[in-house]
Amino acid sequence: RAAYSSEQLDAYYQWKIDIMTVRSIYTDASHARKEGLAEGRKEGLAEGESKKGMEIALNMLKKGMFVEDISDVTGLSKHQIEELKEHIK
């Protein structure tokens, strides 16, 4: 004679499936959150670098430096620097 009825075994297996599903959902959500945080950090750093480059370029323009030199130092395009130049006139 079996120790468990077929209904009990079905309930147990369903419970295991439910537990594995919850774990899978949690793992996927946790992974997605980590990816989102990493992407956000990367975007934030890039934005910060861009703002810092603009700040440096603006200071260099105020000191009368050439656009080409500013571009070499900051990595900004000559067009971006020319636009900054318009704001300080």
C-alpha cells in the first residue's frame, strides 16, 4: 500500500512547481533589477562626463583658447564647442 494518495502526491508536485515558479520569477526580477541599475549607473556616468567636458570647454573658451585645442582636450566636437561659444557672447 502506498504511503500517500494520488491526490496528496498531485498536491505535493503542484506545490513543488509553484515554489520553482516563484523562485524563477524572483531570480528573473532580481537579475533584471541588477541589469537596470548597472545600465542606469552607466548612463549617469556618461551624462556626468559629458557635463564635465562642457564645463571644461566653457572655461577654456573664456580663457580664449582655440576650438581645435578644446576639442582635443575635452573630446567634444567642434560643433558642440561652437555652440557653447555662442552662449558666452
